[in-house]
Amino acid sequence: MTEIPLFGEYRSGLQSAAAHWFRARRCRVNEDKPFILRDHEEWSRNIILSEVYAAVESVRPRHTQIHHGLSSQALTFNLFGALMVRDDWEAAKEAFEVAGVPWPSPSCTGQFEYDDREVFAEAGRDQPTSWDVALGHDPAHPSILVEVKFTEHDLGQCSVYQRGDCSGQNPAADFNLCYLHVDKHRRYLTLARDLGDLQSRAFAGSFCPFTIYYQFYREVMFAAAKGAHMVFVLDERNPALWFPTPKGERGLIPFLLSTLPPGLSTSPSKVDTPT
């Protein structure tokens, strides 16, 4: 029987590694949590190459925890920044093709924090659905949308539910139960209906799947609406998100993929980061 590692042990090991890396670089760190830089303004010390920092300094939004040694945005910049700066995509091309994702042809460009407010009618000042990296031959129409996860163990909750303004009741049969649909006029539910998602396992129960898996379902629908490949780039050591066993894959992402309707269930792909 395969023993599934504990997430806490995995994260603790990486915290120690991050603290060691900061110490070796003589960085100023949080006194109680040496795996976090002391000040947010010093987040550049979390970026390995200076030319990458120069290229990403203007990227917005910038995560509040980018100075954390386990920041997924810092990991994104370190993984993809050098490829963009040097315009050398061979390593990424090979990894994505192994995962079954067609590479953009005849050339590839990339951008960080890609969004399109029109997909879900996300007007106003609220942060729209966005992607860590968008890749494609045409920057205006990316063919690959990338979500990078490092030590996360969830995929984003609905802020309306989090703050107590929603009971979490499934709105599939009555869209008026959803605050974002009625008051914000978001197209999450209408697009879910158009894609057949409301007839899927995700919406079969009494609880709204957006409450605790909000980011996942939005991104699946966004990629489908754009006709793009959705790719998760994961740390293969993170047991919370994806873990292979002799009896099949375990973890949050395989579980959520199993809840999608047939037309969407094969669209997201996984690419492991090197250990």
C-alpha cells in the first residue's frame, strides 16, 4: 500500500529549504519565520536572476505574499521569467508536449497575470479572473493558460461565501440564489449552463461548488470560453493537489476533474516542476 505523505511535513521541509536559501544569500528575514523576507519591499531577493526581476517589476497585480519563500508568484516569475527574457522556450515546449499540450506555432510569446473581464462580465474594480501565465503565438489570443501552484492546498474560495453573505446553497435550479449573479451580474452561472456544467457531478448536490472551489471552476470555464488549453504547473511533491497511487491518482485536482462534464473533463493538463 502506497503511503501518502502528510502535507504538513511537505510544507515544513520547504520552509526549512527557503530559510536556508535566504540565509545563504544573507537576506533580511522575518525573525519568527525565517522563510519569509523581513519586508515586502525586498521581494526582489526572492527572484533568482536580476534580469528577470527587471522584466517583472511592473507586473500587476503583485501578490501580497511575494516576499514569502514559498510564494507561487515568485515561483512563476523564476520559472517563466528567464524563458521570456531570453525568448528561449525549448524547455517549456518539451515539458508541455510531454503533458499532451500542443505548443504554439510558429512562435511563442508569454505574459504574466493575463485576464479578460468580458468573459464573465467582471466589470468594476474587483480583481477579475486571471492566469499566472498566458502563452501563444498571438498575445491577444493565447492558446495555453497556466495556473501555477506551489505549496497551496486549495483552489480558491468565493469571497461572498467567506464573508458570510451567502449560505452556500446550490444555485443551479435558481440563479437568484447567487449574489454574484443577481447583484454583480457575473456570467459564471450562465456560462456554466452553456458549457453543460450545471448537469455535471459538481452541481449534483445541495451545496454550491463555487463556495470552496471557486477559482478552479472559473478557470475551467474561462479556458473553455477562450478555446485554450488549461495547464496546472505543480510541485510534484505536493500531496494535497496531485498524488499517484497504484489504484489511481489522489489529491484535490484529480477529484475536481472528475466532477466536470465529459466535454471539459479532459481539457486541463498537469506539468510537474522539477524537484
